[in-house]
Amino acid sequence: MPDLEKDILAYDTMRADLENRHMGEWVLVYNEALIGVFPAFEEAAAVAVARFGRGPYLIRQIGAPPVAMPASVVYNLRHA
């Protein structure tokens, strides 16, 4: 099972390059691998849920400070 702490460390190693090339976009990291860069959170979340189910996985806005959320918070993807 992927470890979120390892995904955060993997993101930190990629951060400088991502900030130079994709500032403000959204990154998806799963199992320590960069899965993709997306223009919107919703797109990153949709790919994450479709490919990896409930996770854990890291979705973070490039250049934004990390946000601490309680484990009880779950993102629910809604379809229009």
C-alpha cells in the first residue's frame, strides 16, 4: 500500500522543477511517482479516483504551502 509520507517526500524532490514549469497547477503523486500535472484540482482528483480508488495519494497545488487536513476529511467526487 502506498505511503502518503513517501509521496510527500517524492513531491519535495520534484518541487523545484515543478515550480519552474507548472506553478499554480495541480500535481498527482501516487506510490512515489509523478502521475500527472493538471490545470484544476477536479481533474487531478478525477484521475486519482478512477485509477487508484480511495487512495491514499497526494494532490497538491504547485507552489502553494501544504495544508494539514484531519484524516476524517474525505474528498467526494460529484458528477454533474
